[in-house]
Amino acid sequence: MKAAVLQLRSIVEARFEIPLGIRKSLERERIPSGIEAIDTLTAGGVPRGGLTEISGAASSGRTALVVALLGQATRAGECCVWVDTAGAFDPQSASEMGVDLDRLLWINCGGNAEHALKSVDLLIQSGGFGLVVMDLADTPEREARRIPLASWFRLRHAAERTGAALVAVARNINAASCSELQLELQPLGPVWRGKLLAGLNTEAESRRQHRSRKAEFRVVR
Amino acid sequence: MYACLHGPGNLDLLLECARKFSPHVEEHPPDTVIFDVRGLETLYGPPENLAREIDRAVGVPANLALAPNPDAAAHAARGFRGITIIAPRREAEALASLPLNLLGGSPATAELLHLWGIRTFGDFAKLPPLGVAARLGEEGIELQYLARGEGSRQLRPLEDPLEFEASLELDYPVDNLEPLAFVLGRLLGEVCDKLRFRTLATNEITLRLALEKAPEHVTNLKLPVPMLDQRAFLRMLQLDLNGRPPVAPILQVYLRAEPVKPRRTQQGLFVPSSPEPEKLELTVSRLRHLVGTDRVGSPELRNTHRPDSFVMRIFAPPQATSKLAVEDVPAIPRLCLRRYRPPRAVQVLLINQQPVRLISPAVNGRIVMAKGPWRTSGEWWKEDAWNHDEWDIALESGELYRMCRDVDSGRWFIEGNYD
């Protein structure tokens, strides 16, 4: 069996004139979220030069997690982009989370997912941004799934080339094998205190590690 | 050699004529211009030929003098009619017969020279220099040099006004933007060359298009940083014109750039990379063209308690500090609101003044928890005052919303979703 594999390998190598082997994935620099549970789960944060998908239902803490990433990146002096498909970004919430709004470029696509895709492509190709967020959280699932895999590959390659961390937020995983890290958030329930909504408990599951791992964290009001 | 034209009442025409022969022109209002004609002998030959050419070009009655220095030329043009050519080292001889009042100087000196019986340049030139210095001082020495035609000063040429503009009148009206790109490219090239020559850049470009039977079309490009990239400017103008095309065929194109000092920055080794301003501006222009001008930028919060109050500014990130100076601060994640713009109108079922059910095409369901109301109001003196009762609600599906009731109208709205 082993001899047959070696023979087949030599035939392929001779045919295509390339050596065959397993390419080890590079250890990428990461942007931390500052949330201990998430940074432990993701071994330091979201990877630079790669695509990360954050998925989950509404009120699962997706936006809070991405805004935390933005806060860390802008505080470190990086320029970041929020490509907002539905125009739902709230600058007030972001400012309260410590996002330096001067370093944030916000593109409001007014509900047009195609414009969002083109915007991300333009921005990531132009380079110089540390974190690019593609917010598809309010985009209907059917529309998000229409983004072809080829587009995700193109974005991933652009991110690799420019070293930007590309983060896509949606209800479900859309980029499949293109994403280097997939985080699925599951709401565990809101926390009420007296007459106040005090926060939200959330479970995050990392789906692209060798084995699926989970962590819980709380988002406060 | 220097040439001088002297013609009363025709200064503008004299200037125009002088500029045809030299870029270095000195003006002496109201009637004299001096200009540098050194090197023109290779074009026109001997000074006599050059003088004839200048005389032909001036077109109005004027005295013309050519002399080895500007002052001698000026005195000769003011003192002699027609064309005068003074050869090198013959200045004193040529100017000797001129009356002394052409020499200038203070009234006291002029009166003193008159009392001494000095009437011409020649008389003054013959006086012993040491005696002149002893009696008339520094001014006397200078005036005697001028009387001998030995002036050695440099020409003080007129500075061109710092206008960085170019325009072109088209041979026929252009109603297509594609051929206009060539015209714009040429004009931008001219303006950028002028800026580059003076080591300047620009942060504002104005394009004016004169249209056929329609008001002028004006485009104003404001750049967040000084730039000097002709191709980027052309692309930005094209994007702007594509988004907002002229309403009629174009007759004339005028372009103007506001000059500013160029950007000089030195990046540190540990400073995070940021987008190149030229590339960023072009990308932002493309995005504006794609999604709309007011939908791209950096949000700036307004100093008010009014909900969702911000302005979109031009994205111009400040220079980053060293990465080493930034400490990793643990973040406490906070619930963020995903806003609906405008807020969605909903119907709410109340039992004992507590919301129990939400009814709307977009958001629908049983309310399992509702906390509120929290009154928020402000700017009652304005027409767009707000007066809301806010509720935080959880639906059966687990979704969390901020809901509000307009106190004045009693209508319910969903402001956004907590995520």
C-alpha cells in the first residue's frame, strides 16, 4: 500500500513538475478581543491575514464581540473598517466600548449586500487597515448564502496579502472552508437585575480547531 | 543686455510686450518697464536687430533703450527719443548729455547739485569721487555711479501671482465624459507641474464646467491630506462626474488647485501601518460613488442626549503612536445596540400597563420580560424635540430589543436589537 502511494506520488510529481507535500499552516499574529474567555478559546484572538466568521442568532453577543475587537485594534493605533450591510452600527455603543471613532471608517450600505461585498473587496485590496468587519448580521440568510465561495476566496487571499484581519458577522457560517476561524455564539439567556437589563450570558464555540471547544462569557449592559 | 521701454500711459501694453521677450520683467509705474534680454542675441543677432523686433512688437509710441545694466537702460529710455543702444563700457559717454533731473535722488541733493551748476549726467560724472563722498555722502556716491552708467544692481522681476489654475475652451461642445478625461488629464498635468515646480501640494481642487445653455457645473474635491497625484485626482474627478454628470454639453473646462505645503511624515518602526492617504482617498471616492456620499466616513458623536445623534466626518485618522506605548487593557464586553434606521413602528398589546405582545411584520412575538419605562426627553424648545418612554424587552425567542413609546403621539417603536 505504502509503495503504491509512493509510486502514485512520483507519477503526479513528474506529471505536474511540483513536489508534493503537506504545507504547514503559518502561525499568524492575532488581534485580541480583550475578553479573556474568547482570547483563550481562540489562542489569542482573531488571526491577521485571515478570515474569521462570527455567527449566531440575534442577541447572542456577536456585535459586542466584534466591537470589543475594534476597541482593542483602534486603541493600538490601527485603522479599522466597519462595512455595515444593514446600516445598524451604533456609534454610541462603540464609543462606550472604547472604540476610537477617529480610526474607524464606517460604510453604510443601506441594506445592499452586493455593495457590502464590493466595499470590503475595495477596502481590503487597498491595504493599510488592521481590522475589516463585514457585518451581515441583519442580512437575510438566503441573501448571505448567495455570496459565491469564489468571492470569499478572493477576500481571503486579499486579507492574506495585506495582513488585515477580516471578520464576517452573520447569522450562519457562509464562507465554509475559506474561513480560518469560525466562532458560533449561542445565547444562554439575559440577566435581569431589578428593573434593569443587566447583561447577557453567551456561549462561544470555536468550530475550526482540531476539536470543537466552548467557552462562556458575559456581556454586560 | 537689458532693455527698457518708456511710454507714458501704456504700462500694460509695455508689460505685455516685455513678457514676449523675457520672463524677467521689472515694472516702474506709471510708464517704464525694464527686462532682461541677455542671451537673445542667439535668436535675433546683433542688438540693432533685437531693438527693431522689440520696437515692432510694442505697437504703441515708446522709447526703447538697450544697455549693459538696468539703470543705464532706464535713464536712456527716459532721456532719449526712439531707439537707443548703448554698447558696453560706453555708458558714461552715452548718458553724458542727459539732464540731471532724470537721475533721481533726494530733493536736498538735487538742489545742492543745481546750486553747484551741475546740469547734466556728464557734469556730475566728472566731479572727483572723494569730494562727492565728502560733501554728499553715500547717496552722492551712488548717484555718481548711476550718472556714469555704472549701476550694478540686479533686476527685481515681477513675481507671477501664485495661481494654480488651467482652463481650456473646447472647439466643439462635449457631451460625453470619456473624451473629457483627456482634457482633464491635460489640465491636471499643467496644474500639478506648477505645484511641483514650487514644491507644493494641494488639498482642494475646483472644477468648473461652462455648459451650453445651462448654469455652470461646479465640482469641489476636498482632500483630507495634501496630495500631488495626478492620476488619483483624475480618477476622483471622473468618479464625481459619473455620479453627478453635467446636465448639458460642455463648452469650457476650468481647473483650480489650492496650494498648500506638502505632507511630510516619518513613520516609526513600531507604529502600526495605516492606509496610504492617496490610495485611501481614491478608495473612499469609489465607495462614495458606490453607496452614496453621506454613507461613508468616520462617525462623530454630537454633544447631546438625543438618541442616535452623530455626524459623518471625512475619514482622516490621526497619526498612530508607537505600538510599544499601548498597553493591552482587558475589555468588559457590553451589549451593543443594532439600530433600526428609522425606528420600526410596532403595535404593542398591554395588560395592566405592561407590554405583553409585540405585533409587526418584522418583529413579532410574546414578550416574556419587559423592564421600564425609562423616560428620556430633551430640546423641548425645538420643533424636533423628543419625549420617549423606553423599555428593554425580551421576546419568547430570546431576542432582546429596546422599545420606546412616543409620549406625545402614543405610538410604539422598536429602536434596535441588543446584540
